[in-house]
Amino acid sequence: MKPILLIALAASALASAFPVAAHTPYLVPSAFAVRAGQTVALDAAFAETFFVPETAFDDSAFSVTGPDGHTAALASHPMKTRTVAEYTVPEANGTYRLSTGVRRGALFRTWEIGGKRESSRDPAVKIPAGATVIADFQSLTLAETYVTVRSPDRAALAPRNTGLELVPITHPNDLYAGETFEFRVQYAGKPLAAQKVEITEAVWGSDRTAQVLTVETDARGHATLPLRQAGTWIALTRYRTPAPAGAPVAEYSNSYTLSFRVLAP
């Protein structure tokens, strides 16, 4: 028997085979600057245009991390095109991190054997020995955002040091056009060098085309985004990692997004 061969596909081929996988997850609040006691509405979905929901962000545990660094569960309610949540901000001033938690997506497993292409999302179905593997991964997606009562502080910005993260250095609730947004990208607490981050302008309700910018991290995992225009934006980064022993797939496709607002000076 020949060993199973892993070959890479172009991103466009994967996107055409699995359209939903190409959609970007997001979590967006009804306001980024909030009052103590205010109830913040949250939308979480997968979409191609921000923030126009297409598929609900489901099967994950939403949470909120407060200015004291404590993390608590946050109830969420999946609908057809989006998952909604509400959070009533307590009286404590400072910054709150709102998170979808990690969502484990469907298995994407496609192979060729005997001149025939086959696919299965059932973990009980084994890829045949001698097959040429085209795709064998599972998506792990996480979407986050921050809101602040009065003055921004930093306790909620602390990294978890697990999975894929975008760790703000410049406070994400203190961004102004004409300045810069500095952040670090890391996986399992270690910086990712030469990691691309795509930043897309949210222009829902507008006829103009969204701006899309790309920055890349340096050797320390740091990146700097020039803030040329006010508005709401979403930053996306993806990173492939080997799946642990015993996983039903060979790789994990990790993705992280952060929605943030840039104010006029």
C-alpha cells in the first residue's frame, strides 16, 4: 500500500469546494463606547460583506472579560443568519472584551483514489490507504471585540496564550485617524513572524467598495496599521497548525477576527 499523500490546494480551489469556509466570522457590538448600565447588543455571524450576516456563529460558548480580568459566560441565541447576545454593562468603568469563544467547524476531507474524487465530513469515515489527500482539516474560529465605559484600561486585553490571538498593543477603543494601531499576532503564546493580517472596512448600507488593507508581522510578531480613515473595521488572520494525535483531521485551520472602530481626530 502506498502511504497517504498530502498535497496542497490553491485557496481558490478550496473556496469553490467549500463556500462557507471562505466566509469570515465576526462579532460586532451596537456601540464601542458605552455607559455604565447600558445594554450592548451583539451580532455574530459569517459573512463576505461586513456586517451583513449570512450564517449564524453557533456552537460556541460566548464570554465577557471585565476590567478586573475575570471572565464570565455570556448567553447567546443562534438564529438562521446570525447569533445574537446582549450584555448589560455593570457600573465598573474600563474595558470589556466580548468573545464568541472558539467554534469547531465541520470537517473538510476530500481525497482521490482510483481516479475518483470523494468527500466526507463524517469522522467515522476513514480516508482510504493509498489515497491522494486534497483536503483534511477542521476550522477553529474565534471572533472578538472590545467596548469601554469612560476611560480605556488594559486588564481585559491580556492574552490567553492559547490558540490564535491578535493582542492589542495600542488600545482598540482609543484609535484615531492619522495615528496607528499596533498589535501582536501569536499562537499558543508564541509570536508569529511574517503573519499576514487582512483589515477590511465595514461599509454595510453603502454602495461604495470596502477598502481592504494587508499588513504583515515582523520577527517579534508585531504589526502596525496606519489609520488613514475613520470608520468601523474588521481584522482577520488565519493560521494552519497540525492537529493533535487522535484528531479526526490532519490540520486545524485557525482564524481570528477583531472588530474595532476608528474615530475622527
